[in-house]
Amino acid sequence: MYSTVYSGGINGIGCYMAKVEIDLSRALPAWDMVGKLSHEVIEAKERVKVALKNAGIVIPPLHITINISPANIRKSGTGYDLPIALGIVTALGFIPEDILEGILVIGELGLDGSVAPVKGILPIVSAAAAHGFKTCIVPNENAAEASYASGINVIGVSCFEEAMHTITDLSDASYVTPRNIAQMIATQDFEEDFSDVSGQAVCKRAALIAAAGFHHMFISGPPGSGKTMIAKRLRTIMPPLTVDECIEVSGIYSIAGKLTCDDPIITRRPYQSPHHAATLSSLTGGGYDLHPGILSLCHRGILFLDELPEFSRECIEALREPLENKQIQMSRVSGSVSYPADFLLVAAANPCPCGFYPDRNRCNCTEHEIRRYNSRISGPIRDRIDIIVSSEKMDISGLTGSSDPNGSSEHMRGLVLKARSIQEERFKNTPYRYNSHIRAADIGHFCPLDEESMHYAEEVYRSMNLSARSYHKLLRVARTIADLEESEHIRISDLAEAVCYRT
């Protein structure tokens, strides 16, 4: 007696289709499970045994062999419970095997036969649609999340008996209504607004440039000068996520187990602000079962590191690879995966340990303490940041004055979208999306300079003793400034402003 049920699993950030094979033979009664399985998958046999018993299905004394292929990929998670149970009852003759063709099943079983939610539903169902599956049976609590996958019918079940009835009579099944992601993106709104930020014209201008070109940004200033307010409001002026980006980001959150029934999809750009006591593993991800970390959870969004010098040195230095390559490569005994990490870094720091330098009436830090504090941010990390600005202590007149209508998020977002449309036209049929993505080899093509501007750039390069990376970042920022001004060419004024953000 033999049966096959198809399921799916997560391998790092990717998905694979799994073939669950069940063989029942008249031999010494036993359960054998093979296929490079983790402990939670092997434990499925105990959950399945009791769940079937409580569902009124008696398993005769047979030798049960369960194989989950492909055997070269390590299987983890609890999503194989339901397909194993359905495979056994199919092999026993309760369900005709040909009915299972084109159906993907995933879900965790409780001892009472209830079907519990699992991680990674959205990317698995999307991958199933790409592999030609027509129907997917998922836990009820994951049904809303799965409904955002296109090209496949989704059925939510709450217990094993319901799953059996659904498979035997698909015409009577309650299919989940597909959701419209584009409509949800168009209707999103934010509570924060840049009009709440008093003064700080330089920082707001820098934030505008950062959002328009996806440039990393560092803000230095005393406590209470608005660094955190600016960082929190930056995504309110960034272009909205596309539908493909929503699916991509939501897939990461699904794998990390961050999606809920109330929030089954991510439609806003992510914003992550970890505490400075965060560990290296929580930032980069990894662990024994290789899960995404904070740097991947802010993919396509913003990573705000407040009090950057207070983070551990290993955490700060771990930013080097994602800032440069937009991904994190993790290698463990259990396997090697690559996590996406294309985020906009916004870092903030005080000018000294107490935060009040250079006000010597309030700052008692020694020169050695100040140098030591700032040296916690290494040169290679600073070199990877495009824009560096200072936020100044606000005067009382700036706090009580009326807000500038041109400083609202709506007005700034309009400027960003114009610059973004220029970049879309420029980078058509190229792998680039923003000016910050331009590789060094293509800088000359996308950031050309006339003779006068080239002479100015050369003088800046020599006088500021810039590295090649810093010089290229200077040109990318100048390109974004020119786009905001709707200028086809990079002018000396654009370069001069970009230079101000390198000091």
C-alpha cells in the first residue's frame, strides 16, 4: 500500500516542493521516517498517531515507512504533519490517490486533530503556484496570508476531518477569496509627518536626498535634537512598495513567523530599530535552523540604529557586507543560505559620551574620551555611508514658530516620486533601481561630468583624501541631487552640496 502527498518547505529564504511518500507493509509494526529530517519533523509520527486515533481512524499493525524528498535538503518545521496524516489514510484506502494530484498540503496537527498555523505559508504557496499546483490546503489561520499568492486556489481547514472531507469533495470546498495588494498599498496612511519636525532644515534636506536615491545616512547631534523623529518619518516620504516588493518582504516576515491573522501582508516599507544591546545573531540571523534576522526584516525598508557607538563592535562591523552587497551570506553545519538585506541605513549618535559636545558649559568629556567614543564607528563603516549630517540644538524661536508647508511629508514625497520617476527612466533595462545601486564600473556612464565639474571633483578628491568608494558615493549623491532639481546633468552646485554631506 503506497501513497504520495505533496507539501512544501523553507530552505533559508527560498522554498522547495516536498514529496511525502507513505508505504504500508505487512511486517513488524514500526514507524520509519527518512529524508534528512529535523527533530520536530521526526516527532510528527507521535502527533499523527494520536490525531488519527482521536479522529476515529484505526491504523492496523503495519510497518509504516515515510520518506520526504528531496533527501539532500534538511527538513524542519511542523508543516508536514497534515500531509503525512493524509498520506496514511490515502494508503489505507480512505481517500482515492488520484484525487491528490495537483494539490499541495501543509499544516501542523494537534493531538485532538486540529490544524495549527505554520511559518512560511506565503512563499510556499507562491512557489507551489509557480510549480503548477492548482490547489493548496492550509491551516485556517494561514488562509488570509495565503490568499495573497496569485495563480492558485487556497482552502483553509481547521481540523483533520475537514481536510479529509475537503479533499474527497473539492466541489463543496470553501475557497479563500483572493486579496488585492495594489489597493491596500494605495490606501495606506501614516501617523507621523515631517511637519512635526521643527527646524533642522539641513537634516530634512539630507533625508529628502536619502529617500530619493536610497542613500545611507548618519546623523550626529545632541540628545533631543530630532534625530529619532527624522528617522521615524523617513519612510513617509519614500516611494510605496510595489506589489512584487510586498510579496518579497511579506515572504521574509512569514518565514520569520512575524505575520498574523490581523496583519497577513506587509504593505508599508519595513522599519526596524533594534536596541543597542542586540546580539550579532539577532541582527544577521542564522542559528541552527537558519532564520532571517533584523537586517533581513528591514529589507526594502529602513534600519535605524540609534546610539550607533553603543552597539557592540561585532554588530557594527557585521554591517559591512549588507551595506556593500545588499545580502547576508550565512554558513552553518546544516547548510548555507543567502538572506536579502537591501535596506536604507539611518544611524544616529551623540557627538560625545554625554552628548553635549562642543558645549563646554555642559560637556565634561575629555578629548581622549571623545576620540575613543567616535572611534567605535570604524573608518570602513563611515566609508559606506553616503550622507553625514549634524542636527543642532533648537532655539526656542524654532520650536514655537509656525510649520513650513513645504516641509510636510506630502510635499517631500512628491519631490521624491519625481526623482524616482527620473531614475526609473534612466535605469530601464538595467539591474539598478536607485542611484545608490550604481556599480563603480557604471559610474562614468550614469554620472557623467563636464570638464569644469570634473576638475572640481578632482580637487575635492585630493583635498579631502577620499577613498575610491567615498568618491563614487559623492557622485551618486550628486546624481540624486540633480534628479531632485530635475537637471539632466550633474552641476558644480550639485557636487558642492554632496561634498557637504561627506564632512
